[in-house]
Amino acid sequence: MKGKALFILSGFALLMAGCAMMQSIIKSTFPYTTTLLIPKSSAAGAILSATAIATSFDQDFKKNGNNADKVSEVRMVSAKIESEDPTDFNIGNLDMIKVYMAKADSTDEVLVASRTDITPGVGNSMVLDIDNSNFLDELVREPKVRIRMAYRLRKAIDVNAKLHLVLGLGAFPNRN
């Protein structure tokens, strides 16, 4: 009986440790989202840009805010783009996407995600290749973050396409 109780207690301790670790992982990643418009008047074959302001609903990293001193080493961990309107818009109509983050005034722009090998039949959702070589600490502390998507259409489109972009950022607790 004593061995069984010890086994149950050990299992409970492992479960709690796993939950704490999961909570740490969840709290240290946060999304920035935005919607980008590709007008139907966009020329095929030319590299064009769409811009928008991104928001993060679960983190606030203002310079003088409570969270600013608690995190560091903010990097890109994931990026996904999907059709919002029309929902069945084929992202394969594009043959290249590059996503940049910058301050609202367009300064300090850095490449954060891209895809240069988009297949024609990819569908309405696609994961992008991330570039996590840059720390984004200062950018996420800005009141507004500007997203610029450089893209090239494979062929002309006959509708305005709204694409929803989700950038997953990860941060480490500040060790100071």
C-alpha cells in the first residue's frame, strides 16, 4: 500500500511539473496578427507590397509597461497565412511571399518569414518559413508594429483577396 501511494504521489508531482512547464511555454509565446489586402488590380509577375498594422491581443510590451523588463530574446517561432475573404482564395495564386516587421514609421524593418517556392495548388492556408536570426525585443515594445508583405502574383486575380497572417513570437524570461 505504501508503494502504491508513493507511485501516485510521484505521478502527481510529474503531472504538476509538466503543467508548470507547459504554462511557461504557453506564456512565453504570443501571436501578432493582421489582415493584408491583395487588390485584384495587382499586376502579375511584379513584386508588390501590402502593409498593415499588426496587433497582439495577449501581450503588451510598452517601454514603460510592467512586462517590458520581464522578457528578452524575442524571436519569430512560427508564421502562417490563410485566406480570409474569400475563404477559398488559393494562396497558390502567389509564387512568392516575404513578410517584414517594422516600427509604425517603417524604420528598423526586418525579414521575419518568407516562402519562395509556393506551389500553384497549395490551397487557402500555408505555413511560412521563419527567419529567427533577429531579436525583435525593441519592435514588440513599440505601440504599433507595421507588417509589410512583399508578394508576386503568378497570374492575375479577379477578386480582392484578404489574407490573415499570424506571426508567432517567442520570448524568454529576462534573467536580470
